[in-house]
Amino acid sequence: MAEISEHLETPGTVLWLDLCAPSEAELHELASELGLHELAVEDALDPHQRPKLDHYASHAFLACHAMRIDTDSERLVTTEIDVFANHQWLVTVRANEAFPIEEVVHRWDASDEMTSHGVSFLLYSLLDTVIDEYFDVLSAFDDYYDEVSDLIFAGTPLAPGQQRRWFHVRQSLVRFHRLAAPLREVVSGLMRREHSTVLEELYPYYQDLYDHILRVVESTDAIRDLVTTIVETNLTLHEYRQNLIMKKVTSWAAIIAVPTLITGYYGMNVPYPGEGRVSGWIVSLVLIVVCATGLYGLFRRKGWL
């Protein structure tokens, strides 16, 4: 960082400095070299910054988050990326190594014809790499909820482990939406004509970025609506299965109550027709069989059994 001033003295130089988990002292040293605003430095030191874009006299400050799904735990892995930018230099501050910067370097090196646009193109490459990963996350959510949709119609209740997994994925989806949606305003702010962060020649590229993040937000909203529908459907199916069980239990209870009623009647300590004779036993047995069979047939016809 001590050589920054020397490089910037050379006309036409574009400087990119990438820092991963820098210390507070390093950021303050950088601020003194480049004249960074103290509020921007404070935001970069805050580990829980929401996506935003701030314009200062000599530079702009941008915060965004790279995100991916951990295939083992199915948790959302995030990396906050803070960016200081003006027409001659760009500083990226990554919270951790979960977001590899090599892909951005590869895009920069593979586009020789675009390097003349300097910081504007480098910032575009960074944001494009971040947003492209969002589509991979959305694909993972789509696949998971397709699996869940099949499970809830399988006729078997979800195991506690599956319900816990469902809860964690839903938490990840909410967090993903909270971090991805504000990036739409960030890209829109970069494209405003009153700010000189983006060169005129690169406006179509940033418009493409805006379209991509808009698709991400709309897809996320669609998945959230799908999750709400799945939850409501699961509750409805649960209540439906409970009603079926209650119908079966009630039907069998009614069938069993018939023999109980008849044998209880014939067990009274009072004279009744057929008392002490075989004919009385036969009549009671016939009544039990006929009534129980009639109730069974009725419940079967109604679909309760």
C-alpha cells in the first residue's frame, strides 16, 4: 500500500487493490493514501453492512454480498464485498476467502478490448461475477423445492430431520432475498447520469447487470410465493389426512358400538323376548351381524373406510 501514491502519479494508470479481511490499521492506512471518507471506512469495518451505494466527493462506496449454497449443510454462505472506486483506482475489501477473486481477474485478463474503460469495466466484472452466482443459488432453491413438492404428495409425513432441513433452507431463502434485492438499487444508482462512476460506453453493460438482478429478485419472489403455497398445501394435506383418520376411527367405533349395544341390551336383568332360549341368542347374533355389516357398507360407500 505504500506504493499506491507512486503508481497513481503515472498518467493513465488504473490501480486495483484487493484486500481480504484487512485489519482496522490497514484500512486507515489505505484511507490516508487515497483520501477515503471516514464514514466509508467505518462502513467497510462494519461486518454486517447491507447492500448500498454512497457517493462522496472523491470516490464512491459500494457494498454487496457474494452468495452460494453449501451443498453439505445446505446453508447460505455469504461474503461481504466492500468497494471504494473513483475514475483511477478501485479497492475491493472481501470479508473472507469464500468468494475467490480469481474469476474476476480472469474476466479482466480475457477482455483486452475492454480494459481501456478502466475502473468502470473492472467494477462491472466484479458485479457480474457476483450476480452470476445468484443464479446458481436460485437453481439450488428450485431443485430443493421441487423435491419438497414431490415429498408432500407422497402420502407419508415429513420426518423431523426433513422438517429441520426445510426450516434451514427457508431461512436461507429469506436471507438471500434480503441481501440480493437491495442490489437492484445499487446498480440503478451506478447508472445515474449525474454521477461519473460509469463511463458512457459501458451503460449497456450495466443495463444488462440491472436486467440480471431484476430477474434474480423476481425469481426469488416467485420461489417465496411457491414456499408459501407449499406450506399452505402441506397444512391442508395434513388436515385432510387427519380427517381421513378420524373418519376411519369414528366409523370403526360406530361398528363396534353395535355389538356392544345389542349384547348390553340382552344382558339386562329383566325378562325380554327369547330370554334363556337359543332363539334369543340367534336373534341377537343376527342383529349384530346385520347392523355391523350395514354400517360397514354405508361407510365404505361414503369413502370413510
